[in-house]
Amino acid sequence: MENRVFMGLAALCLASVSLLSGCNMANSADGGSDSSSNLAEPTAAVSVVSSTPEANSSGYYNERSTLTVNASAVGSLGSSVTCSISFDYKSAVATDFSNLQTVSGCGAKDFNLYSGAGVYRVKLTATDANSKVAEDQKFVIAIPTAISDTPYLSANFNFTTSTDLANLFDVYLDATSSTKGETGDIVSYTWQIRLKQDDGNESLVSTVGPNISPVTTVTVNQDGIYVVRLTVVDAGSQTATTEKMFSVDTANTLVADFSATISGTAPVNIGVDASSSTVAAGVNHYVWEVSTVGAETDAVIYRLTVESATTVLPITSAGTYLITLKVIDNLGNEHQISRVVTVS
């Protein structure tokens, strides 16, 4: 993999070098300068003297390395000289160099490499007091760290449905497990969410992004199975996509239930107990209704709203009755259940 990246970048480097300078792939030569102060022409020399981390055995530098370069120059006929060092970059997909930084002064200078593969040109321009100019340049090839492990851009994510009772339809998406490729860091994440109703319906519930951050929260509006498509784009405009499904099921967070106890004959108070209800978000109140059963039309003869799970329902006459419990939780959701009781 390194050889493939190197060959492409080496060709890119060679195509950009002028007739006046070579392409030093390994940066092992200093370029040199004549130390004489009586030369008719100025001299200039630039070299990479150290890096953190160091270049590998092939002379390639890891992305995000810090390079220390040394620039030296001698003016013509012993004249004074000024130095200007430019640090230019060309990615694997770029057509030309772009300037990253230009600094003044000779001596040791530090430069930071980008993320991803690319060719860097360190160019020294020395101008002496006689207005004569000398130039020297060196080229550095950078490859992604652990390129053999993650050679290609990939999209991947994890999802977590909310456990917050006030936000049961929130879904947390995390794409930090996506990996960059050879053309740079991931620069945007776009999420497309749709409800998986049937194969012929792919209408989007929402689109989030493009975002710089790999994490986001989406809110759906109903229970169901959802399909999420993640698209990532890197610094070289390369893209990768992936899809996953998740389900949202809030039905079991609110279930009304009760028991009824009849002691004696009419008139009697029926004891009811709704503590067996499942109310994840917390109960706001209980609504009880008693209706007659067996007549041409059922009629509500008694309604009671309480905050306690237990209460009593007064029945004045013998007969068959329908008791209905409606539980309303703190989020405004409700569920109800009915049972028939007979009073002697």
C-alpha cells in the first residue's frame, strides 16, 4: 500500500520540479553551500534536519509530523543576505501546490504537516545586498499513519435509543468509528433517516447535516423501524456511505391495569387498586368511570379523577357494571383498560 501511495506522489512531485532543482525523496542530502564570502553569486541551501516522529527507512514522513528544516545562505562578494522560506503543499488529488506558510529569516524553522498523503515543498529564496537571488528547495513525501490498517475511507456508526423518559423518541448517532482514507480527514457527516414501512416507500423522515461533528441526535415521531444512511466526505472530496436499521418502541412504557375488590352487597364501595399499572414516565393522574351494563345503552353513572393508585367506587344498586381505568402519565400519554364486575 505504501508503495502505491509513494509511486503516485513521486510522479506528482517529479512533474512539479523545475529544471533548476531536483526532487529529493528521502531528504538525505543537505544541498550544501559554499562558505566562501568572496563568491560572485550568492548561495542558498535548505535541508530537513529533524522531524517528530522521524521519517521511516524509505524517507517518508507520517502525516501530522513536525519538520525542522535548516536554511543557510551566503551573499555575493561578502554582502549581507536575507532569507524567505515558503512551505507549499500538494495533495494526492490536487493539480498544483498551494502555499501553507512563508516565514522570514535563515536558520532552523519548524513546520507542521497536514493529515493525509501529500507532497510538501520547502523552498528557500535568498536575496543579498547586491540584489542577487539564490534559491534551493527540497521535497517531502507524507503518507497516512498506519496506512496499511486504514487505507480506504469508510463510513460506520453506532446508534443508541434514548432512555430519558421525557425524550423517548430521541436517537443518538455516533460516527466516530468511521475511518479516513488517503486523501485526508473526514470533513462532513450527513444523516438521512426514513421510516421502513415497505420496500416501495423510502420517503425521508429527516436529513441532518452535513455536519462537522461525527455525533448528532435525531428525533423521530412514532414507534417503528427506521433506516439511517450515513454519508461521509473527506478533504479530497471522496465519499463513503453505509446504512443501518434501528427500532423505536415506546408501547411498553405505559400500561394501565387494576384489580377490584367487592365486600358485601349493595349499596357497597368497590375497592380498586391501579398499582399494577406500568407507568415509566410517572403518573399524573388516574381517571375511573363506572358504567351500567345490559341496558340498551351503557351509561356512565360515576366518574372519579384521583392521583392515588387506590380508591373506592360507590355502587348503590345490585347489577353488572363496567369499570374503566384511564392512566395519564407526566408526558400526557394515556392508556385505559376496562373490566366487568357484578354486585349482588
